[in-house]
Amino acid sequence: MDGQATSRLVFSHFDDSHIPGLFEMENDPEVMRYINNCPPVPWKGYTEKIHAWFDQLAKNDPRLTYWAAHERLTGEFVGWFHLRPNARYDNHVELGYRLRRNFWGRGYATEGSRALLDRAFNELELRYVMAQTLEGNLASRRVMEKAGMQFECSFVYPPELLPFWDEAQRRAVRYAKRANPVASCGEGEPPGEPFARHGGSAGASPSQSRKHLSPFHRHQRQPLPPPNDLAVLFPNPHQGADGG
Ligand SMILES: CC(C)(COP(=O)(O)OP(=O)(O)OC[C@H]1O[C@@H](n2cnc3c(N)ncnc32)[C@H](O)[C@@H]1OP(=O)(O)O)[C@@H](O)C(=O)NCCC(=O)NCCS
């Protein structure tokens, strides 16, 4: 993925040049609103913390990790994207993103997500990629929709993950894209070869307007499909430390 790009974004691994941008994002209440409500992160010790994260990332299989995204035109650090094993559902891969506020509203999250989904299905031959966000994070949900993912279910993050948040604040949604979409709700993906080749692609995203975003689809619960066997595909899938 390193160096691989979309028309406007270039992806790379992280290095020290990203630390100020990472720090800025973690201290921006708007960026962190739906992640941890932005308790201030002190600069003291931040470099060490990020170096520990870099060390952790270095242990990842390079195909399932986090990437720094840069604007092709200016070279500026835009934020990050990840394809990583999901923390709750081992063996399922999760898409995530976090962008610096200056770069919001330009379609970058959608563009990067489409590229990663395309890679997940067409190069890594995954069958299923999920993305999760708090229910109220409508911008993130819209990105998922525009990237061709579909609503799967609502759930509540456990209190230990988001201490001090009440249940309503911990309500979240899962979207996903499947290599072979199921025809109707309630049917799992048929059993088959775990990494059977498929003819799908990331596909075009629906061009829906904001009013078509459906925040409540409580009755459309999609079961998780049989997992990709990440231990086979990616011998050392390492859990990322940070959510989108
Ligand atoms: C979520 C985030 C990645 C979106 O990045 P982005 O580059 O601005 O996204 P895009 O421009 O590709 O698409 C955003 C879409 O959401 C829509 N949107 C933005 N704010 C919205 C809101 N409050 N309500 C509904 N839709 C909204 C935009 O209009 C756009 O849709 P459109 O193209 O149909 O108009 C960015 O806001 C971010 O980094 N947020 C903080 C971190 C975060 O929440 N990450 C996700 C955690 S799961």
C-alpha cells in the first residue's frame, strides 16, 4: 500500500514527521467528538506514546495496518486510514479513518475508503470488511455509505471501552461490504472456500443526499459472515491500538 494512492491521496507508513499532525487531531474536540470526547492529551510524553504505537504498527502484517494519507498536490498530512483486525470480532477486518479538520468535506475519507475496500476485495481477496462508528457520527456513516458499505446493525459499546459515557452515548452502528452481498436480511453468506476468488469490486458508491442517510435501521440485522481466517492470510495479525 505504501506509495499507492488515489487520484488525490498518497498513502505511506508513519514516521516522526506525522507526530505534530497526530497530536493536533487527538487534541481537536471536533475530531475526537465521536471517539473519546477529547480529554486533553499532553504534549509531554506524546512522542514516546506515538513511538510505542509505531513499534506496534511495525509488528503488523503490512497489508493490515494503518496508513498515513497525504494530499498528492501539497504533500500535506491529511490523516490516517486503517484496515485492521476488529477488536471485538477476531478474524474480521475493519476499515477506519481519521482526518485533520482542515481536510474535511473534500471527499477524502470516501476516496481513501474506496481505495482500501478495493484493495481488500480485489488484492487481499477478503470476503467481508466492516466499519463501526457511534450512532451520531453521521459524517462517518455517510462515508461508509458512499464507499458502498451497507448498514448491518446497531449495538452498544461496553462501558469499559467508553467510561463516563452513558448507554445512549455508547450506541453504535456497524456497516459492512461483502464480496458476495446477501440477498436478504437474516441469511448469512453461504459457506464456501474462505478466500474464494470473487468477481466483485468496491463498486460505485450510491449518490445519496444527506436526507437519505438512515440513522435508524433497527430491524435490519445482518449476521456476521463466516470469518476470513486472518491467521492463515496474515500470519501475524496485530491488533491496532486506536479506533477510527
Ligand atoms: C468522518 C470523517 C473521516 C469524514 O471525512 P471527510 O473527508 O470530510 O468525508 P467525505 O468528504 O468523504 O464525506 C463526508 C460526507 O458526510 C456528510 N456530512 C458531514 N457532516 C455531516 C453531518 N453532520 N450530518 C450528515 N452528513 C454529514 C458530508 O456532506 C459528506 O457527504 P456528501 O458527499 O453526500 O455531501 C471526518 O469528519 C473525520 O475525520 N472525523 C473525525 C474522526 C472520526 O469521526 N472518524 C470516524 C470514526 S468511526
